[in-house]
Amino acid sequence: MSSDSSFIKRYIFSTDHKVIGFQYTITGLIMAAIGGYLAYVFRYNLGFPETSIPLFGELSPKEYNSLVTNHGMIMVLWVAMPILVSGFGNFLIPTMIGADDMAFPTLNMISYWVFFLSSVVLIISLLVPGGGFDGGWTIYPPLSANGYAFTPDFPSSLLSPTALFLLAVALEFVSMLMGGINFLTTTINKRCEGMSAFRIPVVVWFICFASVIFMFSVAPLIAGAVMLLLDVTVGTGFYDYRRGGDPILFQHLFWFFGHPEVYVLLFPALGVIAEILPVFSRKPLFGYKPMIYFAIVACVLSMIVWAHHQFVAGIDPRMAVFFSVGTILISVPFAGIILCFVATLWGGRIRFSTPMIWALGFIAMFLVGGLTGLFLGSDTFDIYAHDTYFVVAHFHYTLFPIVFF
């Protein structure tokens, strides 16, 4: 076998979990550079409107909306998920449970290449005529289904920015589903001898929790995205009120996935922090079992809080109270996990090495994000703060330290 073919087999089309974890991480970092560049462009435009932007030029209103849309989706689905869930999951799970590789190595390789294909399709959607998908990062119709006023041009509409964007999202979800199946099967079936459930490292538990949440919540959004794709390509009216559709239906389908998705990203990060703090505090992790139970409670509650994103969408006030209470309750298990972190630090011989400083910064910034989330969980407050910079700040205070710290 030639050296070229062996290199391709070993590093490109590899079934080794460490190489695949590296591939996910590198691809996620490249997408982070793209998503960060989009943020630079529209933030520059906000600071200096109607001026030529360095490395970009003039920015039209449609391009501005497209950049905001794609920045949000890239950072959540193409940066946070592949790095935190797939990258760390592939690196850590087999290594920390004593397995030689994933349960399904070939499926693992396929999951990465489907993710890579989704990244390519997303980038193409930014470059095709039409200037990129500009339906908002939550892709709410009717804004995202702007073909309602006329009959869509089928089949050329399949190459529209909207269709390509939705295809990229679908491929990314397929990739993450394959990865989640692998993580759960590997953790359950390939643990080394003597590793009982409560000897599994916290980070492995939390990555598995993230996989479970994703697998339970993603199906409604896939269905919603398919219906939206049909609306913009073949002219169905699932979300067109003039034809008996309901645009609010999409909000329910989106947020039934969208809010648990926050915890899909949070759990692997909390697991990493749970591994760092004991090492650099030089004492055991406080409350190992309570942390697992807190996480299980949070997983269950994460499925019943989605409609707090819809307090201004005409929701019945009685239902608003239910979702408001649920949203505030879900802060309790996460407060318990943070208290376990603080108790781990208490009385320890702390070394302020680089990982420890980042971990402490994570806790501080995440606390700010969590406390602002309590305000938004209140239906009376959220009505006034909805779609303001308060929400933007809350979202970035929680997600930025999760992903980058």
C-alpha cells in the first residue's frame, strides 16, 4: 500500500475515535472562524452604519439579516455541538471507560462525513444567488417562507438559499443522531470490567445525557423543517394562515428542540468542569451521585419548558404560568450542580493553572447567564424584555462560556 493511501485511510477516512474527535474539533473551529467573521461584519455595521466594512464592503439590509441568521445557526449547530458533544465525546468516552474504540466505528466515520457535508452545504447556501438565507436564526415563518405570495419556481427553488439551509440543518441532525447512538451504545456495552454505573466519569455521564436529550427532542424540529421546506419549494401551506396553516405551530416545533438544545451544549461543558476542578483543587469531586441525580431531573424538566419562548405569541395565560414555573424549577438542579462545584473548591489547595482559571471564569459567567434566565422565565417580565438586548445578553452569557471557556 502506498504512503498516500495509508495516510488517507489513517487520517481522512479513519474509524479511530481519536482521529474522528480531532476531525470534528478542527471542522468546528473552522466554522467558528466563519461564524465569528459574520458577527464581526454585522457588529461593525451596527457601530458604523452606511460605511464600507473592511474585508467585506457595503452591507445591504438583506445581507445583514442573512449574516445574523447564519451566525446564530453556525455557532449553535456547527460549532458548539460538534466540538462539545462529538469532539469531546469521541476523544473521552472510549478512553475514560476503558474501551478500545466506539461500538460502531464505521458509523462513527460516516457521522463525521455527513456533518462535513452539512457544513459544505451551509457554506454553499451563503454563496448562491440570493445572498444567503435571511429568515432569522430561529427560522420563523412567515419570514423564512417568503414565497407565500406567489407559486414557487419548482424545481429551481430546491437550490434557493432557504432550501439549501434547511438541507444543511437536516444533514447536521442526522450526523448528531448517529453520534448519539454510538455514544450511548459504547457507554452501556463497552465499559471495562468492574466499572459500574456510578464509577463512570461525570463527563461521560453528561455527554450521554446530552445525547439522550438531543434524540428525544430533535424529531419535532425535523418534521417542522420538512414542512417548511415543502412550503418554500412545492407551495404547501403548513404555516400559511390563508390556507389553514399556523405559523405559531413552527414556534412550538422549533423550541421543543431549541430549548433542550441549550442543555445538549451545557452538559458536556459541565462534565469537563467537573473533571478539571477536583484535579486543580487537589481534592475529590463533591457530590458525585447528587450531580448525576440533578442532571437526570434537569433532563426531564428540559422537555417541558419550551413555551417560555412564546410568552408574547398569544399563549393562554394559564399555560404561561405552567411554563414559567417549569422554567424557574429547572434552575434548581443546575444550582445544585454549581454548589457541588463550589463545595469542591471549598477547603481545597487550589492551583490557578490555565485550565483552572478558565473553569472559574466559566462558573462566574454562567452564573450571570443563569440569573438573567430566571428573569426571562417569568412571563410578566419576559413580555417587556422579549426581543431586546436583555435576551441577547442572557443567551451569550450562557453560551459563550459554555463553548469557548
